[in-house]
Amino acid sequence: MLITGASRGIGRALARAFAGPDRALFLTARSADLLASLARDLASHGTSVHWLAGDLRDPAFVAQLARQVLDTVGPPQIAVLNAGIARVGPLERLSLEDFNDLVAVNLRAPFLLTRELLPHLRAGATLVYIGSIAAKEAFSHWSLYCATKFGLRGMVTALREEVRGRGIRVILVNPGPVATPLWETIGMQADPRRMLTPEDVARVVVKVATEPAHVSVDEIDLLPQQGLV
Ligand SMILES: NC(=O)c1ccc[n+]([C@@H]2O[C@H](COP(=O)([O-])OP(=O)(O)OC[C@H]3O[C@@H](n4cnc5c(N)ncnc54)[C@H](OP(=O)(O)O)[C@@H]3O)[C@@H](O)[C@H]2O)c1
């Protein structure tokens, strides 16, 4: 199986949650050092782990990643397209670079990677996309992030209908706030007491992705019990 954004946060928790002696994981992110140490750790507990470091903003890397996944572990039975970034602030202070980066990581990379993998997927395969509650609800100062996540939700919802007949499941998981390093990247203080943990998200993803093939949890919102703060 494939997990993007596996070096930290939700992706790292996903790698740990999916690990097991009968699983072959393929992990990717930019941070080679973090991927290598995670892979070593998981392999020492019996999981077969491959990884490739690179930047999902680069379409050539996305193509190389897909080729390498197919060559090493074969068409994934489960792929979790999790990598994502945020930039926040009043719209007039967001830059063209912010726009390009968010679109490239949150929307274009899932499109390109899906397009590369899809012809090879067999019936029973499951594609999981990590959206956000900001894919359905708009928040002040999160305009670009909402734009990419609303876009991702639109793409994924259409894709689900396209591939239903092929027996391929498309699942969108929309977490509310999760205590991950993402909050540091946007200079915001995360209050972990009002947030989900990465392990909460990973547990739910494992559950929905491993339901029997005739069951599809199409979309799921996952919030802290206390709601959004
Ligand atoms: N945290 C939240 O509150 C929250 C809530 C709802 C949805 N989400 C979504 O959940 C997903 C994971 O977020 P997270 O909170 O776990 O964030 P995170 O802790 O910042 O982790 C993001 C992951 O994406 C990878 N990544 C970022 N830019 C990349 C690039 N250009 N190329 C390749 N990989 C890249 C990072 O690895 P490298 O830095 O090593 O490249 C890292 O592994 C995202 O899609 C996010 O939008 C998060």
C-alpha cells in the first residue's frame, strides 16, 4: 500500500497503524531522514517497507513515484493520498507562491498520482484521500486552503462515480483539527486538548479502508467530540 506525507503527522500515524507482518508499505514525503528512520523502525517489527523521498510539487517526481510503486510493490490495494500543506492569512496577504504551492500539493499531486495509478488498479482497490472539514465549511483566513480542499472534494466525489463500476472504492476522510506539525508551519498554537490525535485519524482510516470490498464508506467527517474551536 502507498501513503503520501508519511514523514510526520497523520501520514506517519497511518504508516504505524497499517504496519504489520503481512503488509508491504510504500512511503513518501520530502524528508528522507524521517522516512528512513520510520522505515527502519517498522521493518524491525516485521513490516516490508519501501520509501522514496521527493517533492510532490514536481509532476516529474509524481510520475517517478507512481512508476516505482508499481515496480516494487505492484498496484496498491490501498493508497492513502494524505500529503497536504496549509498557508493562512487575509487573502490580500497570500502570495502567488502560496497559491501555486497549495494547488500543487493539495490538488494537482492527488490528481496526477491518481491518474498514474488508476489504470493499474484492480477491483477491490481502495483510494483514500485526506480532505478536511475545510473541504465543506469555509473559515476566515483559510481561503486558499479551503479552495484546494473544496476542489479535492469535488474531484474525489466525481472520481468515485467514475470508478464504482470497476469495483474501486474512493473514500474521502475530512478531519477537523488534528494535533500535528502542520500547525507550526502556519505559526499557530495548537491546543491538543481540543484536537484529534493523528492516531485517531489513522485508526478511522484503517477501519474504513479495510471494510469488506462490497462496503463503501464514501465520505466521513471526523471531529473532536467538543466540536470546532
Ligand atoms: N492537522 C490538521 O489539523 C488537519 C486537519 C484536517 C486535514 N488535515 C490534512 O491532513 C493531511 C496531513 O496533514 P498533517 O496535519 O499530518 O500535516 P503535517 O504534519 O504538516 O504533515 C504533512 C506531510 O505532508 C508532506 N508534505 C508536505 N509538503 C510536501 C511536498 N511538497 N512534497 C511531498 N510531501 C509533502 C510532509 O512531509 P515533508 O515535509 O517531509 O515533505 C508531511 O509528511 C493534509 O492533507 C492536511 O491538509 C490536517
